[in-house]
Amino acid sequence: MTMTSQPFDAHGMRVGFVGLGRMGGPMAWSLLAKHPDLVVYDPSPAALDALVKAGATAASSIADLAARRRWCSRHCRRPRSCA
């Protein structure tokens, strides 16, 4: 069996990402390289700016992100910081 590194969206998986801090930020950048339609959310607008300039779409809330995507990953230090 041969393994390939196809992005999830090649199989209909549209990806969203919540939490763009020390750990989540680099992970979101990595995802954006393979998922140009990545939707991101962070309570800090400054954390969104660079990813949006690079092609990601900013969600207005977690609910907005979840409504747009089938698969979401959340990376927050404190769960309430991503509420």
C-alpha cells in the first residue's frame, strides 16, 4: 500500500481552525499550505491578520466557523478563551 499526502479537502473535507496562538498559529499556517480555503477563528483580531492576508478566511465566531466547515480543530490554552 502506498501512502500519499493528499489534503482532506480532496475528499470533501473542508477544514476550520480555532486558536492561533503559540501552538495553533504554526499549525494553522501548515494547514493553509494544503487547504487554501481554510477558515480560521481567534478572539484576537491581530492573530487573524497575517493568515487572512495569506489567503485564509476569518470567521466571526466559533459558531460561524462550525457552520462553514465539516472538520474543525481547536487549540486554546483555556477553553473559555475560545468561546
